[in-house]
Amino acid sequence: MRAVDLAGRCLDRADRAGRPFGSIAALAADRAMAEAVAADARIAAGDPDPLLGIPYGVKDVIAARGAPTSWGVTSLRDRILDEDATVVDRLGRRGGVLVAKLVTSSLAGGGGTDRPGVSAHGQARNPWAPDRFPGGSSSGSAIAVALGAVPYALGSETGGSVVQPAAFCGVTGYRPTWSRIPRTGMMALSAKLDKVGVLARTAADCALVAEALIGPDGIDDDCRPEPAVPARQPAVDRLVVGISPNDLDRVADPMRATARRGLDELAALVGEVRPVEISREIGYSAAIELIVSADAHRSLSDLIWSPDVELADAGQLARLRAARDIPAAAYAEALDVQRQAREQFANVFREVDLVVGVSISDQPQLRDEPRRPRGSTSVADRLLAAANLAGLPGVAVPCGLDDDGLPVSLHLVGPRHSDRLLLAVASHYQQHTSHHQLRPTTSVG
């Protein structure tokens, strides 16, 4: 199939299926067709790049020339930035075809919203259950992949916004080691925690895209060259994997059997499983909330104090403005929790090669319910929050459907710069299971 035909098919799919589910912030039809024509010319000339001519979408906190970049903010819905983020530029150089900007919750959820996923573009719907929440602020990216509107999409994660929507929408989500992929051209929520992520059907596809994105761009000062890594990775069947013996204790009842089976399936593919625990005493979620609030107030100050700013949730704006009064001592305490999280994982990874748990312990909530507070004591939620604080890479992989027909997911976490190993293990799991091939229905009702 020609790149032009594939782009046209994805644009149509995004419009017919993605829009009813609240996934599409804006289509980039003119840009997509121009990039597809250029890709067809390169293909005809013999260019073998695996990303050449492949359509994709990006979360609407990532700048793309010629398309609106609203950050989910009502008063910025029509704003067009005359630049490509580094990640968009890199995919363009590889021949990628940008078809859509994808919905994000307002300011990527910074400051919290009263209802889950509130955005200038409305509330997105879960493709498996339209009355339910599709996940964190990269929900538009996860929905677009789940519905087949794009083969892959870029998102971002600060505290869980790639892993959660990947888990809720039944797709694969990759969170890189903090500082591995440059964030130039992406809205800054917290420079200490923000990461560009990838959502796709498979871990193998995530790995292909990640390789196109990694490495410094000379602008994002936090993004530096990777340290030297071994040329050969350890074989999957020789890895030592840590799993908490209490991982299933607080998993929702309809999810428990599927989660247990998924953990058993992965355990059967590796060399050894050892028990590990992530301490519940430290307060990872509270530390993330405080760091993000303080950092977002600084990085977004001009916007949130503008007399013309309009958010879909007035309470969110009030909370962001109130972050001006966070005491320096409280911020320092949150950074100390981040240090403790790093130290804890350093100890864990002296005993095991990676840690595996359930991605999210609860089913997605109903869209019209108040937003659930963060800070659950479940192992799954502790692992997600602690890994984000420590800047560790992670991969969410589907492991089947629960008793109510909703996706369940495993979360693989490794040491800093173990991204390739994690993606290889996730891919190995997907080669031996078919959970990632399940598809949702697309009727909204």
C-alpha cells in the first residue's frame, strides 16, 4: 500500500472512530498528505527505513508545525506554534507521517481536575466501555492506537500518564528513562519528572520508534548521551525478575484472576522469580503531586496568571495558582522522597534485573464520577509512582481482559537505561501470548 493511501485511511479512521471517542484534538490532513507523497518518493528510490510512510499522532502538549497546540486549554484551542518539537522533527526526518494531534487533559492534568480527563476538547471515552475513563493525560494517544486510527502515537508521562491509559485502553505503553528522549517543544509540567513516551500495539513497535527519538538535541539540557551499555543483553530465560508477593492483594476483584495469570505467564518465560517489596511508608504520590504543582506554577506562570486564561475546570486553575504558596521546606522534603525512591530501587536492582507488577490496580472509573484521589496503597500504584519519581523506564503490556471485559495490564520496570532490555522482555512476552491482539468495539452508543 502506498503511503498516500495509508495516510488517507488513517485520517478517515481518526475522523470516523477517533472523534466520537474524544481522541482527536485536530487532524493534520494537509501535512499528512504532503509527508506521505514525500515518503512514497523515498520508498520508490529504495529507502528501507522501517518508519518511512508510517502514520502517527502526537499528544497535544507536543508542538507540530501547522497544527493547533492547545495543551488542552480552552483559551488556546486555536493556537498554532510555528515549530516542530524535537521528537516530531526526528520522526519527520525518518519519513513519518503526522496525521493528528491527540487529546490531552487540560495542562496534562497539572493541578488536578474535578472530573477525570477534563479538557478543552471535552472528556474522552474508553474504547472498551464508553462510559468509563480512558486513562491519564495521554488518553487521546492510547485511544487512537486502540481504535486503529494510527499505528503508534507519542504521549508523555510525569506520574503515570502513559502507563495508565495504555493499561485502560489495552495497548502497549513505553516510558523511557528520564532524560533519554529530549522534550524540546513539549509543554513543561515538571522538568524533574516529564518524559516523552510511545504508545503502540506492540513492544517491538515501541522499540522501533524509541530508537528514532533517543539522544540529546543540544537544547534540552537534561537529555544527555546514554552511558555505555553492554553490546549483548542477557537472555530473557536467564533474567531474575522481582514480583511482590502482595501484588494482587488490592487489585480489584474482577481483575484479579487475569492479573494472576499474566504474572504467571511472564514468570514462566524468565530464569528466576524473587519476591521484592516497594515500601509503602515513603509517600511517592504525595511527593509527585507537590513537585508537579510547584514546578508547573513556575513553568506555566505566564499562562495561569493571564487574565485571558480559560480552563475547562475552574478548580484546576485555582489549585495551580495556589501552588505559589508551597513552602520551600515542603518542596525540599518532596525531593528527599525522590532521593529515597532512587536509593530503594538501587537496592532492589542489586537483587533482580527488573520488577514486574500489575500496571493499575483498579478498573477505569466512570467518566461522570469525581476524579479519584491519588495515593492508593496498592503495590501497583506504589510501583508506578515510585518508578516515575526515580526516573526509571517502564513498559505496560496487555495481559488479557477481566471478568467485565476490560483490559488488564502488566507494568515492567527496570534500572535507568535498561530501556532496550525492558522492551525486549515485553516483546518476548507478546511473542508467547496474544493479549495485545485483542481489539475493542468502536460503537459509542
